[in-house]
Amino acid sequence: MEDCIFCKIIKKEIPSNIVYESNDIIAFRDVNPVAPVHILVVPKKHINSLNELLPEDEQLIGRIYTVINTLVKEEEIDKTGFRVVVNCGEDGGQEVKHLHFHILGGKKLGTKIS
């Protein structure tokens, strides 16, 4: 999508602090972090949300979780704990209409959902 901020980051039209990149996945630090470690893991294929996943996306989503596993080890939050969040739709807090996974860690995270 031409106006999608994540698609622009993928195309390198907008600078970002990339921590991982492959042919089908990119991960970068969130510009407005809510935790000491706040990384977004994004499929390069534009998928609006979880609601639009197709059966052929199954391997891609599995690879995303493998990347998440690698990144939490690199960030040294694998032993202390972390959270992976996927927001879906307006009521779910999804601000960018491109599927993405938030890795949050580096501090004790609360349990309250606001």
C-alpha cells in the first residue's frame, strides 16, 4: 500500500533503526517505545491485520515467531521475560493497518489492560 508507513520503512523510504531483516520480514525499534525494549516485527507482505491472514501465510507467521525468539535472546530479555502483542482493529488498539508484532521487555510489565 502506498500510504502505509511500514511499507515505506520496508522500501527504505523512511529511516528506521532496523535490528533484523530478511527477504520476508523486517524488525525495527519502535519510535515511541513503551518499554526499554520495544521492537516491531513486520512481514514485508502487506497484510492489514490478523483478520486477513490466509492459509498461505502460515509459514510466514511461523518464521516471525522464530525471529522473535532470536531477537529476545539478542536483547537479553529471554530469561527475565517479555511480551509479544498483536493489536487487531480499532478497538484492539491497532494504529497502523499492517500486521505487526510488538516485542516488549526490559522491565516488569504490568498486567492491567487499558
